[in-house]
Amino acid sequence: MTARETLRTIRDELAQLFLERVEAIDGALTALLSGHHVLLIGPPGSAKSMLADELCRRLEGATYFQWLLTKFTTPEELFGAVSLSALERDEYRRVTTAKLPEAHIAFLDEVFKANSSILNAILTLMNERRFHNGREIEEVPLIALFGASNELPEDDELQALYDRFLLRFVVGYIDEDFRFLKMLQAKAPAARTMLSLDDLRKAQKGARAVAVPNAIYRILADLRRELTRAQFVSSDRRYRQAIDLLRAHAYLQGREEVGEDDVFFLEHVLWHAPNDHTEVRAVIHRMLRGYVDEAKALLYQTRELRDYAHRQWESNELRSRAVVEAHTKIRNILARVQSILDDARDAGRPLDAVEDVRTEIESIQQQMLEAL
């Protein structure tokens, strides 16, 4: 089984274990492939830490670090105690064994609660993959950091850390009763599909090799304009890093180049506050599929015209007049559908759905002609 197939199997297994968490699971795996970080916002007991822990358990040779941060958390808890032997040599170093600087995957609960010195060190770890240990700057093996919080940070000094979480998910308790019952009856997995760190690196290389067509770059420029117009502003860095996510998402889905379907995943990247998520999703959908929705609306109008023409009329004359009227309006509708197709083609958008609409409308038009 290839590394990509293994990742897809792991995704399916996690989806069986974490109900109503498909998007967060995809986000976690995409983060591993792209080397970015994930923020989970939700109440206690919504399986935030369990997801990161379960994911790490499936990586052979990976080190996992988990900690709950509070305003009383000390640097020793995260980064290790000061080395006494180093102090004897007039060096200030920490013993980082089994601590955050040696972790491949980390989970920090209530990530915004620690003091500023700790948060600045975490920020350097996330952003640069480096840890300042005494006189030395050490490279750290961190692949992805999962943060969790019950609420968003309000202090301006926390915004830099918040922005480093490229993927953001709001998670809650299970909604559907049948899934809740399934969760109550669930048993621990008898076996886990495993992925070695070497295979993960191969998968990361494969994700980086996924092609990004020029049309996708144009879509991102259009998307930024539309979101800015709607007062949803994200940094240039965030859009640039989104390319890594799009490649990773396409790779996970089994594609060799990024497509429009991958761009929808940016709904988890381009919002700032949870209340913005729904509107950001709507803007993305409107921009990417609004032309399809418009074409389908025209198809519904055509079907109504067909039903109108085929209703029971009092005389053949009235029926013929209704058919002619419907045919004329359908001809105008077809012209509008063709205009939608031309615009979509010029923009490099998928045409299949609109062409299917045109085919059905043409079939209805032919029925109108045969009825005359």
C-alpha cells in the first residue's frame, strides 16, 4: 500500500472513531502533509486532544507531547528543566528530553492561556521550527502543532500566535442521536493502520509535487477580492501558505493537480472569528459555483414552462399559443445559459454541470417544437 493509500485508510478509520469530525480529520491529515498547524475551538470533552493523540499513535517512531497551559505554566513544563551540568560550565541550557522541542506532533490545550515568554517561544517553534536553547539555536522535528481553546484570544499580543494556526475548526458535541448512540457503543480499535515517518516524508514530497494550474491562482485572486469586499481580510502570508494546503488536500483526495473542489477547503482557513465561517463558506460557494446555481435556476424555469405548456387547455388554439409562448421563453433561456457557459469557459471553470443543464433545456425545447 502506498503512503497516500495508507493516509486515506487512516482517514477512514479516524472517521469511524470520531463521528461528525470528517472536516477536522481531513484538516489534521492535511496539516501533517503540509507542515502547518491546526486550532480546534470547542468545549471540554469534544475529543480535541484525543484526535491529535490518535493521529500520533498511527505514526511509527513519532514523539507526541501534550500539555494543558495555564497562566501558572512554567517554561520547565514545556521546554525542560535547566541543565545543572551546563550551569557548572557557565551555560544556560535546558534538558529537552520528552518535552515540546523534541515532539513531532504536539497538542497544547488552552493554548492562549500561558504567559507571554512561553507563547513567544511557542511562536518561534511553530513558525521557524527552532528552539533557542542557551547559546544554541536547535532545529526541532515538529511536524504539526494542534492547539485547542474554549474561546478566541482577545489580547492583541496573542493575535500573532492565533494567525500561525492556518487551519481552524469549531468543534462541538455530537448532534445526531444515531451518531451519539454509535459513539456510546463504540469499542477501541482492535488494530491501527500505521504510517512510518519515512513514508510520511514521502507523502509530503508527493504533496509538494502536486501541480497548481494557473486557473487556481486566478481563483485565489478573485476570492481574495470577494472576501475583502465582504470585510473578510486575511494576510498575504495566509494566502501564500494556503497553496501548501491546497496541494496537500488534492494529494489526500488522490488528485495530481489542485482543482476547484480543493479551494472549498479554504473555508477553514480564511475566517477570523467563528461567526464569520458561514459567510466565508457562502462567498466561496457563490464565487466557485454561483454560475452553476444560476444555470440550474434557469433549468427550473424551463421545467415550469414545460409544465405550463402541457397543462390541460380548453382548446387546441390556447394550447398552441401556450406552447409558442413557452418555446420563445426557452429560446431566451438557452441564450442566457450559453452566456453563462462562455463566461465560465473564459474563467477556466468546470463546464460539465452547465452543459448538462443546456442539454436538458434543449431536449425540452425539442419537445416544445414537436408539440406545435
